[in-house]
Amino acid sequence: MLLRNKLSFREIFRFTWKVDLWILLCCTVAYYIDTYYMKSHISVPGGIIGVLGTAIAFFIGFNNNQAYDRWWEARIIWGGIVNDSRSLARSLLSYTSHDFEAQQIARRMVQRHLAFLYALKSGLRSTNDDYYIRYLAADDLARVQGSFNVPNAIINLQSKDLQMLQQIGAIDEFRFKAIDELIVKHCDGMGKSERIKGTVFPPSYSFFTSIFIWFYVILNTLTMTETIGAWSIIFGWAFGFVFHVTHKNGLSIMNPFEDSHMGISLDAITRNIEINLLEALQAPNIPGPIKAQEDGLYIM
Amino acid sequence: MLLRNKLSFREIFRFTWKVDLWILLCCTVAYYIDTYYMKSHISVPGGIIGVLGTAIAFFIGFNNNQAYDRWWEARIIWGGIVNDSRSLARSLLSYTSHDFEAQQIARRMVQRHLAFLYALKSGLRSTNDDYYIRYLAADDLARVQGSFNVPNAIINLQSKDLQMLQQIGAIDEFRFKAIDELIVKHCDGMGKSERIKGTVFPPSYSFFTSIFIWFYVILNTLTMTETIGAWSIIFGWAFGFVFHVTHKNGLSIMNPFEDSHMGISLDAITRNIEINLLEALQAPNIPGPIKAQEDGLYIM
Amino acid sequence: MLLRNKLSFREIFRFTWKVDLWILLCCTVAYYIDTYYMKSHISVPGGIIGVLGTAIAFFIGFNNNQAYDRWWEARIIWGGIVNDSRSLARSLLSYTSHDFEAQQIARRMVQRHLAFLYALKSGLRSTNDDYYIRYLAADDLARVQGSFNVPNAIINLQSKDLQMLQQIGAIDEFRFKAIDELIVKHCDGMGKSERIKGTVFPPSYSFFTSIFIWFYVILNTLTMTETIGAWSIIFGWAFGFVFHVTHKNGLSIMNPFEDSHMGISLDAITRNIEINLLEALQAPNIPGPIKAQEDGLYIM
Amino acid sequence: MLLRNKLSFREIFRFTWKVDLWILLCCTVAYYIDTYYMKSHISVPGGIIGVLGTAIAFFIGFNNNQAYDRWWEARIIWGGIVNDSRSLARSLLSYTSHDFEAQQIARRMVQRHLAFLYALKSGLRSTNDDYYIRYLAADDLARVQGSFNVPNAIINLQSKDLQMLQQIGAIDEFRFKAIDELIVKHCDGMGKSERIKGTVFPPSYSFFTSIFIWFYVILNTLTMTETIGAWSIIFGWAFGFVFHVTHKNGLSIMNPFEDSHMGISLDAITRNIEINLLEALQAPNIPGPIKAQEDGLYIM
Amino acid sequence: MLLRNKLSFREIFRFTWKVDLWILLCCTVAYYIDTYYMKSHISVPGGIIGVLGTAIAFFIGFNNNQAYDRWWEARIIWGGIVNDSRSLARSLLSYTSHDFEAQQIARRMVQRHLAFLYALKSGLRSTNDDYYIRYLAADDLARVQGSFNVPNAIINLQSKDLQMLQQIGAIDEFRFKAIDELIVKHCDGMGKSERIKGTVFPPSYSFFTSIFIWFYVILNTLTMTETIGAWSIIFGWAFGFVFHVTHKNGLSIMNPFEDSHMGISLDAITRNIEINLLEALQAPNIPGPIKAQEDGLYIM
């Protein structure tokens, strides 16, 4: 997640230099073609090209809307995971009877929940790190490793422990139901995250929009060449910059769980839950929050 | 579901060649009509045609928005079915007492749930395959075949087994309620899928928009013919391409359960649930995930 | 609900002939006024008229969006009624004890639910048919007839029977709660349907938009008359056609429970529920599904 | 709530005459300024003004969207209150034991619920009428009068009575929970209504949009004066009419609980609930529904 | 929250003078550059610039939509907190048995809830005030101070007290569940508020839009200079005013919990809850509502 409201010229350049070069090249070629081959033949009417620009601006707006919705939905899902994690830890630690065995199971479930979160994050980010194993007992680890879906396997273990908690009388059936509902919510949060990660935004939308923009940039440069000559390269680039950068901004948050500057800051969120839960467990050596990178530019 | 962010020229051509030919034909006819019959009489003002283009771009945007919403809602429904399936299996296997009869019923219910999913998928895709029968006992199959709605008949069986589970004391009433809620959710997911499949997007919207686009393509070509002659065929095609392809992209995801490249990948989703549930049942011979087709272009 | 994706010319004409004639008349009058009275005096600038067209296209888009949302919300509400009806029947028939009295009450409640659905449909469609009375016992009928709101009176009876079911011990309190929740959901579905039926879309929006379109059609024809003479009648009609038909498409689904081709197919939906429920009751003489009308053009 | 789909000229005039006069005045002044002071100096380019009109049409559309959402949300909230009121009365009267004391409390709660609705309506409409006191017993009235928030004080009394109902054994704990959930829903409906009433739509949006429209009306008139002279007053008014009236339509439903023709018809809705509930109580002298005003133009 | 529908010229000036000056400067520079360096070389075509203006108006509209959604979601969250606070106090005070110890705990929980609200508000507004400590007992305060997240620590205490209430028999398990659900809702409201506060709106959207507007203002002035000379500075400013002010209006409500005139009036909302809850506790010395500032211009 980017943290600064303003970007320096260096950062703008860093985010856009590739497309800048491509647009400049494209406009230059269009200028030369118009000047040496087409000028004497045809004169593209500017008004009509304008309609194309307006239409494409709509389609870009449509893509950006959906991209933002995916990004914001992803953020809401993980916001819900934060809330449910706190409620899960609170319920387990407050509503379980105080005998030793019950407290052991409850604490084990809170720790295993951290393993669930880190395993889920590792899958969503496709980093394959194994930070999560530190929060799993050896026999748990043996049971979940090799599963088709590790976080789901961890949730299955939670249910078994919850069943045990109730069978040894550490919680009554009402608390059993309340905690089970929280486990179901985590299962839902996991599935929703996987849905966003696994569903490709229809490429027919984003890809064709990209083609249409190139198409517009060329036509626009051709039109301007007739009135302002080589200046059309500069102006053509400027128009292309507005359209392409806006389109790319949409694409950059389309997959909010990717390991990118623009994505959801899963590292920071999971760490915050970790601190909350370890505090609730009164654990020693609680790690500090994730720090922003590159002088406050972004946080992962 | 298409999997690639970029399409090759061959694929673009494959998705659009039909409409490309129609537009070219239409523009050519418009060019000849204008050149030989109308030119001397009237000159359509370009600015006014532009308004039409802008208005139609709105209407296309409106259709595409609704199409995307249908597609995304369909995906959310099946994402919910994934989550609820996992929770159902987890609850049945973890919360049922360990005696043999209870476990038998629980395992039967998990398998019957797979039958429910495959029967639902077969109906939504209109493929009429009978893959689902492998997960039904013979007497169950006899009871559901010939029903007006097979998946609904399967759900009815689930409720009867759940009632039995509680009556033999394998689950208490809280777990009964929790599992019943999951069955209700599956009934809702089934009904929501059927709603999207069964509700035709108002053809007055999509069909008239299509007519308006043809209308615009013709007027646009007529206007351009007056200034750029036969080039208007090329440019007219280009404009028509932008409008028609965008409109068609919307239509292509309007019915997300259809057996098409752009639809929801029901095969992959149901298979993933199948793997999850068979793993939970510790079944032998678990099938592998569905593979992408045509060199990673799409997955069904 | 219209069922076909494409309409024949005859159907287009049938849906639009009235507005077509009015637009033609309007454009002709505008043409003559411009030609004989205004031409020598003023020349309306086309670019400025274009802004008006763009603005009106927005406002039409706004109305259509809201109209579609009402239509789709209505469909979702009745989709929910389908799901809840199935769940209600399933719960009543599976979760009630097998003694004769209990089964009698449960079956009576399922049948009475069909009466509820048909009474609700009759009110929403304003048809005042009394198909629903076939599913009511004589004393029930006496109690609900003459009520201010018949379906609500039927729901009240359901609650009384549910109370009885629990008092005779046919269901326990958990099942009581689960079935009561389904009754509450049906009460909500009824109220939501009534809300959509009873709330007039702000006429200040739809009516003024209609005025603005006429206004634009006139100005547009005036502008074109100056350059293309009598052709402006044809082109003026074409523009008016695009704007008026799009606006009318919105209006046609604004009241989705009306007895119209474009509305929600309540007949088909209630019949499907009827079939599902009668099958669950193993009733004889189950009626067949509603058939499409006019060669598959629409279903009511 | 306006009830008619069409407005007569008299009604249009009645709703818009003020802004009509202001626009006419503004255009006339602009015409004279342009004619006598500016004409010889500058010529404002029409195309550029067009962009302004398009941009402002967007911003109007944005405001109207939010206004409609507030209005529709308000309607949904009161639709929910209708449903929950019916469910509350049904539950109280059907699920309470038949001994005299229990029935007395249940009937008292239903009547007090009517007091809650009328007190809430009076606050939302800022009418300060005391119709609600007829449904309150003397001691209840003494306890709620003078509270910071009367409807909230009434809800608190409902909870106390519900507690009593359960303590005397008239309902079991399941019914207690179900009815408590309905009371919580009414508390939510009250709070949501207060939120919409109490939250001023950001004036920076609506007010600046209004300024921008005046600005556009002036520039537009200036531009047209150069080509069509004094006719620019008529055409300038016409453009101003379209933009201002659309903007005002949005503002008119922005505060849906106001005592206005365009607002939510709270009188009719509360009266309908009153009839439903009094019927359920088999009360004598049930009042009739609220009637439409001014020959069916609107209902309050 | 701004309270007035109209702003005086002084207030407009106060909100916009900075950007006004920057636009004037920018237009003046553009005018001189065009007049002395570029005029003889190139003539930027107005129609093409218009497309840019239209496209940017879309992108501004997109940002404003998201900003409004954040603002309104924030308001809905705090509206929910109002409702849940009332329900929590009502449940604790009505549903707890009347013995002294139970009433003590219930009253302590209501007061501690006020501490939760004020601690949450202080964090969201980043004011770090400690008004909340007045509602915490000394030992509670010792336990929450120094926590990573104070309001979360307070909620943990609420759960412990709720557990105690049930263990001493002051509430049964149904009421335990109902109150626990309200605590979970408050945990959710807290997390949702933190999400909105902690998630930076993608700066790539808002920042680039701002750049594009400057870009448009310059091009627009250049274009107008060619036809209207120095007047282009005035008109250029006017266009820039419309675009920049609309964009800034969006930004001003993007972070609705900030300590600004445009944000959510958290002071007033928490105070209203405080009054409601202290009244319910029949506490002495209830503070008055928050007053509007600067002659009714805004409330914090």
C-alpha cells in the first residue's frame, strides 16, 4: 500500500517510464507516417476522434471501478479477519474455564490461529514462506503439511479442538456455537481471499481497452500532425500519458494480494493481529509492527 | 474463465472475426451509398453524430456494468458454496460422535454433498452429465431421479439424515442447528445460481444497444466518406470494432454459467471442493485439479 | 420476462410504433417551423446542442440504472422466496415427528404456504384472482378473507400452527426457532415486494427526463435542417428513436411486478415453487410448468 | 411521495417557477453585457464551453445518484420497520401463553410499539405532534416524557416487559431471544433513520455544483449571443432549465424524511402498520388508510 | 460535518483561496508563454483538448464517488455503533437480575463502554486525549494502559465481566449469547473504523488526477489565448476552479475521521451516546450535546 499522497517526479518516472517510452515511440512513428505517406491523401476529422477518446475514457473508468472494488473488497475481507481474530482470541481466553487443560487447549488454538493467518498470507502472496510453522505443534504440522490446502487443514484442526473443549466441559454449548461461528467466518474469509486471488479479471475487458488506447493515441497524433506538425509528438504523448497511466493505475490494484507496492499490506495486517494475540496470551518477545519502506513510500 | 492477460492476434481474430466481417461489409455499403447516391444531396454534420457515439458509449457501459455484476455475483455465489462445503464437511466430521453408525451417516452426507454439487453444476451448464451418481447410494439415486429438480431432492435427503443424526444422539441440538444452517445456505446458493441462469438480461437493453451501434457505424462512415473517401471504410471499421467488441465483451459474460471460455470455471471449482472433501474423508484415488486448456488460455 | 435475445422487426415496431409516430410528427413540425419561420433569423450552434444530448444521455443512464436495480432487486427478492419456500417445506417435512397429528399440521402448513404465495402474487400483480383459496382450509379462509392484507393474515396463521407444533412436542425449540426464522424471512420478502410495488419512482426524475428528450429532439432537428433540409426529419427521428427507446426501456422494467411482458415472471416462479412443494408432499395431479407465450417471446 | 407519472404544465410551473425566473434574469443580463460591453472584445469558443457543460452534467449526476441512494435507503429502512413490526406483533400474540396476565403484557407491548412508531415519525418529520401518547399507558408516558430521545426510551420499556414475560413463564428463552432480536432490529431502524436525517449531504458538493451551473448558464448565453443575438435568452434559459431542474430534483429527495411532497410517505406507512397491528389486536375503530392529496398528486 | 447548505463568499474564498491563486498563476504563465513563444508556431486544436477535459471529469467523478463512499461508510459504521451502544445498555440494564452485585457489574460495563467509545474516538481522530479514563475504574485503567490497542483491551475486559455475570447466575446463557453478539459487533465497528482510517486511498488515483487537471488547465489556457488573448487568464481560472474545487471536495471527505470541518462529527455522536447511556444509568450531571461552531457552520 502506498502511503504518501504525493509522489516525487522520480517516483512518477519510476512507475511510468516504460509506457512513456512506448507512447513516445508510437507517436513519433505516427507523425512520420502521416507526414511522409498520408498527409497528401486524407485528413482525419478531429471531432470524430474525440468521440473515440470519450468512449475509451468510459471504458477505462469501468475497468478502474471494478479494479477499485476488488481492491477494496480485499481490504474489507482482511479487515473482517482482523476483527474475527480478535473476537476469536477474546472468546477463547475469556469464556473457557480456568482449569489447566482447558487453558492449554485455548492457548493452543490462539497460536494455531496465527499459523492459519500466516499460511493463508503465504498462499495469497505466493511467497511460499514457512513463517507459520513456528505457531504449530509438531504433530499438527505433520497433519497439515502435504495437504492440498494448508490453511483449510489448520481450520479443520481448530474444529477438532473446539469439539474437545466442549466435551471436557470447558465451555458450554452456547459458547461452542459462538466460537464455531467465528471459525466459520474465518473459513469464509479464507475462501473470499482465494476467490479474489484466483479469479482473473476478464482479459477481454482490460486487454481490449489497452488496444483501444493505443489505437486512439495513433489516430490522435495523426489528426494533430496536420495542424501542429512535430509538436503532435509531444501532445500525443501527453494524451497517451493521461489515458495509459489511468488505465495502468487500475490494473495495478486489480490483484490486491500480489506482492506489489500497490497491493493490500498483508504483512502489516497479519503482524498487527499477531501483536494483539500475543499480548492477549501475555507472550514474551512480541515482535514490533512492520515498518514502511523507502522513506515512507509504501508498506507491504 | 480466460487465464491470460494478453491475447495473441490469432486469438483476437478468433474472438472477433465474425463481427469484423459484418462491420467491414456494412462500412463498404455505406461508403458506396454515400458516394453514388447521397453525396451530392446532403452532408451529415459530424458534431451531431458525435453525440450519438457518446450516448451509445454510455449505454454500452451500462450493459457491461450489469454483465460484470452478474458474472461477479455468480463467482461470489460459487465462492460461498466452496466455503460452505468446507464448513459442512468439517462440521460433519469433527462434531459427530465417534461411534460407527454416526460416522457412517456423516461420511454419507459428505459424499452426498459432492453429488449435490455435481448435479447442480450439470444443470447450470446444461450438460446433463451424470458424474454425480457416483456419489449417491443406490436407494438415494432411486429417490432423486425423476425429480423436477435433482439437486433440491438431494438436499431434502440431507435434512432427513441430519434429523436421524440428532435422533440417534450423534449430535446435540446446537450442532444440529449449525449444520442445518449450512444446509439452508447451500439451498440458497443453489437458488441464487438458478436465478442468474434463469433470468434473461432484458433484451430490450442489449438488443437495442446493438442496433444503435450499427446505426452509429453507418452514420459515422457516411460522415467520414465526405472528407476522406474510401478511407472511411477502414476508419469506420475501426470505430465499429471498438464499439461492437466492447458490447460483445459484455454479452460474453452475461450468462456466466454457460459452457463458454468466458464463464465461471465451474469444473475447476467443483473439482477443488471434491479434492478438499475427499481429503477430509481420507478417500483413496483423489482426482487431480482441472487443467487449463489450449496452452493456458482458459479453464472451464 | 422477455426470453429472446433478438427481436424481429415486427416486434420492434410493436414495442415502439407509438413513440416512432410522435417523434416523426415532432421532427416534421420542427422542420417546417425552421424552414418557414426561423431559418432567416437564427442558426442554432450544433456544438452547444451536443452538450445537451450528452447531458440527457447521462440522465437517461441514471434512470435506467435505477430501473434495472429495482427490477433486479425484485428478482432477488423472489429468488429468496423460492429458496426459503424450499427450506420451509424441507424443514417442516423432515424435522417434524412422525405421529399423525404432527404430520397433518406440517402438511397443512406447507399447503398454506402455497396459499400465501398465490395471495401475495395476486396482490402484486393487482389481478385479484383467487387461485390461492384452493390451498386454504375452510376455517382458515374465513379468518383471512376481509383482512386488510391477506398474505400477512396467512402468515399469522402459520405462526399459530408452529406454536401448536411445538406445544404438542412434534418439534423441539431449536427446530421451532429455525422454522420461525424462515417465517420471518417470508414476512420480509412480502414486505420488500410491497415496497417496490408501492414506491413510485420519483416522477420528477423520469418525467423531466422525458421532457428534456423532446426538447433535444426539436433542437437537434432545427440544427440539422439548416444543413441538410428535409433529411433532418429522418435523421431527427433516428436520434429521437435512440434516446426515447432507451428511456422507455428503463421505464418498462421500473415496476417489475406489473402484469407486463418485461416484468418478473411471477407466474412461472410461483408455479415452480408449487411443483417443488407438491412433489415434497407427494401430492397427486401436480400441474406442469408455465409455458412461454407467443412462440417463446416472453413468459409471465 | 409523488404518485403521478406525469405532471401537468401547472405543476411543472409550480415546482420550477422560482428557478425559471432566476435563469431568465441571469440570461438577460448576460445577453446585455455581451451585446454592449464584450462583443467587440472577445469571442468565447463554444467547444470549450461544451466541456464545462459535460463536466457539470457528471457532477449533477453524481449528486443525484447519492440523493437517490439516500431516498431509497430511507425507504428500505422503513420497509424493514414495516416487516419487523408485523413480525413483532405476530410473535407476541402467537407465541405468548394464553393466561390473562401474559396476554395483557403482550397486547400492551404491541400498542406501545405503535407509540414507538409515531414518536419516531414525529421526530423525523420534526412535527412534534403527540399522536403517539394515545398508545402509551399513563405511567409509561411519565417515564418517557422528558427523555433526550423519546422513541429510545420507549424501546427500553419494551425490553423490561419482555424480561417480565419470560420471568413469569409466558415465553421460553428461545422466544425471548427471537423477540429480543426484533427489538434490536427496531432500535437499528430508528438509528438508521436518525443517521439519514442527521447527516447533512456535504454542502461542498451540492452547493458548488449549483454555482458551477450558474457559471455555465452565463458562459453559454455569452457564447450564443454572438451567433443568435437575443434568441440566446430563450435558448440560455432552456439549457439552464435542464441543468438546474435536474440538480433541484436531486436536492428535493436528499432529505427523504422532510415534510415535503417528494419525501418518504411516513404518514401512509405508519398508518398501514397501525391498521395491521390493530387488526391483529382485534381492536375496534380501526382508522382508514391515509388518502392521497390534491387529486392524487402526492401522499404524505 | 458542515451544517449549512449554502456558503457565503467569504467561506468559499476561505476554502479555495490557495488553489485559486495557484490556478491564476498557472494560467498567467501559460498566457505569456503562448503569447511570446508559441503563438507563431502552433495552434492547439480546441476539440481535442475538450476530450481531455471530458476524460478528466470522469476520473474526478470516479475519485469523488469513492471518497463519498468512504465518508458514508464511516458514517454508517458510527451509526451502527450508536445503535449497538443503545442495545448493549438496554440489554445489560433490563436483562440482568436485580441483586446488588449483578447490577454493579452491569452498570460498570455500561460505563466502561463509554470509555471504549472515547478511547476509540481519540485514536481515530489522533488527538490522544484521555477523556475516556473518567469512565474506567483504577484497576481497569492499569490493565489497558500501555496496550498496543487500548479500545481492544477494554473490549477484552467487557468479555471477562460478561463471563462473570453469567457465572454468578445474573444472566442465563441466552442473554449471555445476545450480549456477546453485541460485544462482537462493537469489535467489528472498531475494526471497520480502523480500516477506513488506516487505508490510504490509492495515491496513484488521486495524485495523477490532480496532475492531469493542471495539465488540462494549461492546455486549455493555451488554446483560448489564441482566440481571446488575455481574457484566457480569467476563463482559464474559471475552468480550473470547477475542476480543481470538485477534485478537492472529494479529497476533503476521503479521510472522514480526520479532525476537519468536513469529517464525521464524532464529537457530537459520542456525546449523544454518552447522554443516552448516562440517562439509562440515571446518572447525575449529564453533559449537554455538542454545539455547532462558527455560527452554525459546522459541528465536530
